[in-house]
Amino acid sequence: MKELLDKAVDKILSDCLNLRRHEIALILCDSSGFEIGNVFYEALIGRCKETVLTVIPIRKEDGDELPEPVILLIRQFNVALIITEKQLGTNSIKNALSQCAVRTAVMSGITNDILSRTAQTDWRKMGVYTRRVAAQLSASKKVTVVSGNGAELTMDKPDISASVDDGRLSSPGALGPIPSGEVSISLASCTCNGIVTINGFYFPGGVLQESLTIEIADGVIKRIHEHPYAVFFEKKLSLYKQARIVSELGIGTLDTAIISGNLIEDRKSAGALHIVFGNPLVAKQSFSATGVILNADVKLDEKVWIRGGGTVI
């Protein structure tokens, strides 16, 4: 395991961040991420000009923002690796680090196993595949997802480009998650109608023991079918404005990710879909729920694009 972890760390530093000898690097972790943080620290000794490891308290909730003094610290470095237990609001980090050249890899909820396994990918080939998937999705006008029990969700989309998460963090100001390997589209401007069946991981509920079926009309959740999580979900939806909005559809492209029961890996697994309800995690006052959809068929403009949760045809 130690050998695989060391190799994974090396690939992140070289293939993703393209760390250079003259640069200074920051490892920012909480107590849960200290073990992995220390592996990065040891790997960085003698590899760059200076390395600093800083430990912060575990955030109270998913989506909590980093304190301003911590953001100011990050801005002083060329490269930053953020390793935390709770999911951080990456949009707020991105805004805070705007007009800053630091290259940042965010590893929220990462484990030794997930890092050791997922980082073994051929980053160049995965990047090429991810960008090809993004180009095809961007060019489409209609996306249809057929999930469990024949549930069908249709999204008519305007001319919008898909977002690409391909692990390339070598450009000034780059920020992204590890593991990487995902293409997504914002559904804010799409017309979204139908039924979707979530049969994988559901955040914040965990791994589902039975499928969760949701009816959507005009981009808004209209009905949640009977399910052990239904009451909990409805309660959350009632507490937050715009929580019923369907905000994102994503497709995993990472060949070394498996369905492990951890959202940060499951959503990256090649062929796995995820759908996001509510606002992204930008602050604790907002709400976001993510469901992973396994073994789905996807059609672009009525042509089969993904069959049974496999790779793009």
C-alpha cells in the first residue's frame, strides 16, 4: 500500500500539478488528512524550493468556507494541496483565489485507498478522453437519461459548453479536485422533465440500499417516491430556497475509479452519472444533494451515447 500511495503522490505532483524545483508548496490539512498530507510533505522535500505543512481544525459542516487568514496564506504559494475531511465549498475557494496564480488541488474526503487507486490512471489519455466527452456533450441539443425501471429524464439544452475536470492543474490559477475525471453541464438554463432513479450513492444520505425515484417537471423536483430517505429529503428541501432545482448533470470519465461507496470516487467512475439538486456547496446556508446513477443509458439527440453505464460509444 505504501508503495502505491507514494506512486500516486508522485503522479499528482508531476502529471497534474507539474511542480517545478524553484516553486514553494503548501500542504493544508486537518487532522483526518494529516497522514496523506505528511506523505505529500515527505515527497516534496528536495523536490521544490520550500514546503510548508499547516494543520487546521476539521470544518463543522460540509460546505463551510475556509477562514480569510487561511485563504491569504494559500495565496502566498505557487502550489497548494488542501486535504480535509469535510467537503469544502470549492466555488468560494475559487472566488477567493481569483486573480491569483496559485495552482490548487482539493482533496476533500480522500482516503489512502482512493488516492492510491485513482491516481494510477494515465492522466494524458484520461484527459484526452474527458475532453472528447465534453465536446460531444456540448454539441448536443437534447440529453436523455434512462435509469432504473425505465425511468426517463429529458433535458433540452441551449448552446452551452460542458465543464471539464481532467486533472490538468498546471496553469496559473488552476483549481480542481482529486480524484479528477468528470464532465458536467449546468442545468440552470435547460428544460428538464421526467423521472430519474438514483441507485448509487446519495449525498448526504450515503449508499442507498434501494433505489430512490424522483419526478421532475420544468427543472424542479415535484415528487419523491416512497423511500426510507424520502421524509429526510423532503425536510431538507423545505428548509432551503431553491433546493428543489435540478442544477447539474455529470458523467464520470476516470478509468481507475470504482464504485466504492464514497461519493468523491463514485461520481468519477467512468460511465457513472450524477445529478445535483439545489445549490452547489458554496456556503453552509445553501443546500446541495447529489445522487449517483449507475448502469444508465444516455442518448444525445436521440442517438445512444452511453449504454448500461459503460464508456462513451
